[in-house]
Amino acid sequence: MSKVDILLGLQWGDEGKGKVVDVLTPNYDVIARFQGGPNAGHSLEFNNIKHVLHTIPSGVFHPGCINVIGNGVVIDPIIFAQEIHSLEKLGVNLRRTLKISKKAHLILPSHRELDAASEAAKGKGKIGSTLKGIGPTYMDKTGRNGIRVGDILAHDFQERYQFLKNKHKEILRQYNYQSNIEQHEEEWFKGVELMKEYDLIDSEYEINKYIAQGKRVLAEGAQGSLLDIDFGSYPFVTSSNTICAGACTGLGIAPGKVGEVYGIFKAYCTRVGSGPFPTELDNEVGEKIRQIGAEYGATTGRPRRCGWLDLVALRYAIMLNGVTQLIMTKPDVLDTFETIKVAVAYRINGAETDRLPYDINAPIEPVYKEFKGWMREISGFKSDDDLPDELMAYIQFVEQETGVPIKIVSVGPNRDETIVRE
């Protein structure tokens, strides 16, 4: 019996998960998304073409690989249809390989309106929502009002839809928010009809069947560990469990069936939207990282906030996830920096700590260790032996501090710009 390997981000999202899943996919028979929704933007680049996936798992460009959208995911039929159509234009046909859990929840047009109304009402206290309706959909899920994918096959689906829409309209009236739900409905129902053409499955049974058959399954996380609803920088978080445990509930697998846990992190840190960011560089150094790294949201286009690598936060994420292998992305962005810093501890109220505090919004002063930059381009490098000594010192320091080996180093956006370390 095989185990399910899990791949997830260890920072505030945007760590490069899409590319790494695409690189690892040839080793797997099944790629399964287990949480989040179209607030995810997984970028894949090969043959110098960039593709961004929001709902569909990142294994779609490998023929024969089965892709599962798990029960923990929330799906917007409009965005789903747009993704399917753009993939079809590239000659990718998913009719046989894409399977959707009947227990995944649907994002209604009114969920998006609720998201916008709620964010507008917060004023200066905005959490930086992507306004994709994710939060309100998960609220309906936990409030036991949600509509699931399996419901689109029910004879009274229209009545269920109208009932929830009217409920949402009442809430929008309380916000005094001018909604335009109806203008999106035709497209939304077209998306629902398209979903019916795919294999709608009891995903927990299917995933466990694959495991029993010895198929290799990779669970793909969205967002990042520091955005987890329980363990992230609350309230500036997403609405689902982005950590390893989320794969168990988001796919219906037992903890004992988890194998390797791949944790992805950038060689520096970024964050989109509001919320604490202890190592943020709100200066020309941060701007230089943003420009070289093209740090703009794959889903929203918003400029990402940039800063040095934060080992306090990274060790925390590794602990929560039980990470067995690390994957470093984008060290090439730091090619032209003479000095590179890493936060090894925090100073709070004059005292040093290596723990992430309960109130991460409190004033935190990072304690930095400085490294000499490698000052040369690394994007064409193919093996460990090619990497400059300064970068190797950086890699080895992170391994020593975290106690986890860095197995893959991504040195550029393209599929072939990847070093797998022995």
C-alpha cells in the first residue's frame, strides 16, 4: 500500500508550488488539491509560456496523470469554466483525467458580493481578501448552509440555489450594499452545466482506492502555512487549513497514510495584502527584490511585499507540517545582492525569542545573520557542483537551522531550471 505525499507552502503563499508540482508530477499517478479555491494562483512555466491555474491541480500538463479536486476545495463554476476553456485552447483535454469531489462546496455569485461588502465594511481594518468569495463560502460550509458539487445533480437544485441567494441578499441589505448578483448568474449556471460533463466522484473512496492499488498520490496545497486559519497570522489569514493536517480532512485520508511532506519556501519572503510581516523591507532593497522577482500576485496582480528570509516563521511551519524535505525557490532573485540577511530570532520588548508569538501583530524586531552574496547568475546551473560556495553556505545554514534537508533548488521559473540534490 502506497502513502500520500503532501506538498505545501511554508510562508504566506506564492512560494512556487505550481512549478514544483509540475516538476514532481512525472513521479506520481494522481495529483489532488485539498483546500482553498480560486484565490490560489499556481504559475507553471515551460516552453517559455506561462500558465496560471486557480482551481485545477497542477498535474494537468502531464497526459495520463489523474487530477482530483478534493472535498476541502471551494469551486467557482465561472472560474472553473474559464480555466477549462483556456486549457482546451492549449490542446489539454481533461475529460478523462479530471475528477471533482461531490463534497466540494460551490462559490455562488452572491458569495463574491458578500466578500466585497464585508471587506468594504472593515475600512482600514481590511484583511486583504482576494474578493473571490472564499471566506463567505467556507462560512456557509461551517454554518451548514452551503451548496456542494453533488447538489447540482439534485432535482431541486434551483430551489436550493434561490434559497441561499435570497439569504445572502438579506445580509447584503444589512450592509447597505448595492449588489448585482443576477448579471453573473447566466455564466455561473453555464459553468455548472460544464462541471456535469466531468467525473463527479466520492473522492474519499477514490483516493483511498488509489492508495490501496499502490498508485502514487501527491496532495497539492494552496496558499501558505502562515495563512492557515488556526495557526496563521490571524485574522490576516485564509479560511481553510493550509497545513499538512488539511490534506487529511480535505481528501479523506488517515494521518497514518501520509508519506513525505515537501515544504516549499522562497530564499526570501513575500506577502500579499494586509497583515504582519516581521522581516518586511519597505525600502529600496525590498523594491529591488520585487522588481527582479516579478513579485506581483498571480491571482490579483497586486504588488507583493518583500523581505528577508524569516527562520523563526519557517521553523514554526516545518514543525506544524512535519516537513521531511525542503524545496528552496527563487535564490536566483538574490544573484546581485552583495549581502543577504536571514532572521534567526525575534526581539520583543527587549527579550530575544525563537518562537512565533501569539500576537504576531505586536512590534517585532528581527535579529539578523548576514551572508555574503554570490554575485553571479545561477539560472543555467544544473547541479549542486555548479552552485557558488556562498549559496551553498546559505543552503547549508538553513538545513542546519531547520534540521531538514533541502532536496530541490529551483533556479528559475522554467520547468528545466531545477536542481534535484542527491
